[in-house]
Amino acid sequence: MIGPDPVDGDRVIPSRITNGTYISRAVDESSALRVGRVSGVIEVAQGPNSSGSPAVYAGRGFQLLLLAVATAAGGYVRTTVGPLQEAMRIALALSDNQMALLQGPALGVPVVIAAIPLGLIIDRYSRVRLLFILTVLNVVGSLFTALASSFTLLIAARCIAGLAGFTTVPIVLSLLADLYAPAQRGRVTMVVSVGQVAGVSAAFAFGGALLTMSGSGPDAWRWAMFGLTAPLVPAMLLMLTMREPPRTGVVIENPSAREAFAELWRYRAVIGPLLIGIVLVEIAVGAVMNWSAPTLSRSFALPSDRIGTIMAMGLMVSGILGPIAGGLLADFCQRAGGPRRTIAVMSAMALLSAPASLFAVMPGVASASILLVMVMTVMLAIAVMGMTLFTLVIPNELRGLCMAVLVGANILFAVGVAPVTVSLLSGALGGPAMIGKALTLVCVTTSLLAAATFAFGSRYLPRTAVQ
């Protein structure tokens, strides 16, 4: 529903209404979009395209469980090569660079290319049907990986797995925003984020066990991959029980691509700082994920098994605590001070993560391990809060597009830019022995820049809770 535009000293463009409150989009003298709120008693829009909170209906908890299963399957399918990669490399006579292509660009490049078309599809068509198609592609990508007889076919199979695994995220977040009210979205985002961590962990656990059971022959990794495909089938079938919820918070119903991009441009001051800040945090996450183990090895001369134990425990702890902390904080901030309070807390957390980023130059293993867990926990919490905030301040017809662009940008920079940046900086500083200092510089710099970006972006967000 569009009502008369309230006057708050700036030029304004049409407002949308949510639960008796204007969310006005005011444009200042520089044409930057500012989202503000003006109190008033206003008729609440009703119906499936209402801007109000999602209606509560039976079975919503089961739908949340299905969405957690979908994100778990996505994390699972893109990780299945991880525990098998050494056996696969030896059996197919692949180089380390070829394995790196399978684990990085093959998974990420299709998502970057498909981000904008996918976002437009999410905002216009059945998300439940799209989610089912992606779970089918999970199975296809996994089976093709097991059957691939050449490096070229492996690349194609992993492209399918990466596209299906990563693009599940924006669809799930779009559905969550229509299933749950703003004050609950942090916790439900936490649930699906933990589901994703569980999927990644399950792939490593099952993959290692299945490879051991398959023996030491040249096709052992193929039988293990076939076994890893099996859990994806019930996950695919479960998606048939998903229901498409009514879309809420719609400003423009079924906009054309041109209208969507015009609306996106009007929201640039809201989207820009939030997107850039989250990408900066993801660069640090990508750098830590890729270079923490080599840093521990070169700094402390630790054996491989001990490094593996430290990394496994650290990722498990941070992968659970980070999303939980982020989800709870997002909901608390939404109730206590709205989106502006949320992004302010994100800025403070990014600032606090800078000292924890010094883990790579710590003198002892214990202190380095503790700071590693701390920095990963804080960064994952920020990521969950940021994704939740996107669902609060972006209207429904732009939500899928924004989330798809965010996922694509995260993959591009975290997978494509972060690892190379650390290695190049290490070379400039003096060689492989300087990897810890290079990792520290990248993480500290991105943390400080993210804090500043979030702080700048807070001026364009509402002061009070979105209903």
C-alpha cells in the first residue's frame, strides 16, 4: 500500500507501510537514499503482498527444518571432494594446481556469473520449485564427479556442484524473510547457518570413513563419492514437501528487470555500505581459511596431524558459536534499536576482530589457537548479522537479487582474491616465511575497513525496529 509521503526535511519518494509505521525513503541533496521512519497511525496493508509481518501458520517450524536441510546439503555437496582430494589426485595423476581449480574457481565462478540472473528469478518465480531444482543438481553434480574420467569432466561436475551448493543460500534467506517476522530472523538465520556448518562437517566425516572402507585401489575415491551422494537423495525428496509462503514487504509487485535495477539504484546508500562491509569480512574469512594451516606449520613447525586437530576444532567451535552469537545479537539489536543498532554492533565487532587477527604472529601455539577461534567466531557472527540485516531493510522484490549479488561477491573475493592477496603480500615481504605477517596485515586491514564502512552506512538505516 502506498500512502502520502511524510515530510522530514528531505526530498522523499513513495513510502511503504509496515504495521502502522511509515518506512519512508528520503533522498537528500546528493540523491543518496536514506531510510527513515515517521510515526503515525496508518492503516496496515493486508494480503499476500502486504508490507507487514509474515502470517504465522502451522508447520512453519518444519519449513525451517527443511531450509536447514537445504543449506546443509549445499554445504555438503561443495565439500565432498575435500576428504577425497589426495586419493583423487593420485588416481587421476592431477597436479596441485588442478586440484586447486577444482576446489576454488570451479565452484565459485559459475555462482559469480549466475548471481544477477538468479536474483531476478528468485524475486519473480517460485522459490520452492527453484530450491528443489538445486537439490536435484546437488545429486547430479555429485554423481558426475564420481563418474568423471577426465579433468575437463571433473571441472564441469564441480561447476554444477558449486552452482547448486552456493546458490541455495539466497533462496533460503528469501524464504525465511517471508516465514518469520523481523525480530525472529536473526535466530532462524542462525539455524540455517549452523545447518550449513553441519553439512560441511558431515562431508569430511563421511568422506574419510567411506574412503577407508573403499580400500586403496585407484577407484576407491569414486566408490566413496557414490556413497557421499546417497544422503543427498532424501534431502532432495524432502524439498517436495516445502510450501511457498506469501511474499511480504513488496513495494513494486512483479517489477521488470529495468524497474528492479532502478529500485536497486535508489537503495544504493543502504545496500552499498552493508554489501562492502560484509565482503571485507569475507575476505578476512577466506584468507584465514586458506592460510591458517600453513601459517601454523611454518611458524611453529607443527606436525600435520596436530595442525589438522587445531583447525578442525577451531572451525567446529567458531562455526557453531559464530552463527549462534550473530543470530541472537541480530534479534536483540532489532528489538532494542532496529537496523541502525544492528549495524553499529557489527561495526564494533569488526573493530574488535582486528586485535584477534594477530593470531598469525603470536609467539605460542596456545595463544595463536585461541585468537584464531576468536577471530573466526566474530567474523562468522558479523556475516550472520549482515545477512539478517539485508532481509530487514531491503524490500521483497529486491531481496533475492541483493542476496544473490552478495553471495557472488563473497565468493569472488573470499575464494578468488583473498588467498592470492596473502601470497603476493608474503612474497613482497620476503617469501614463504612471512606468510604469518602477510595474513595478519590482510585481516587487520579488512577488519578496520569493515568497521569504518559499517559505521558510515549506519546513517542510512532506520533507528527503530522494522516490524
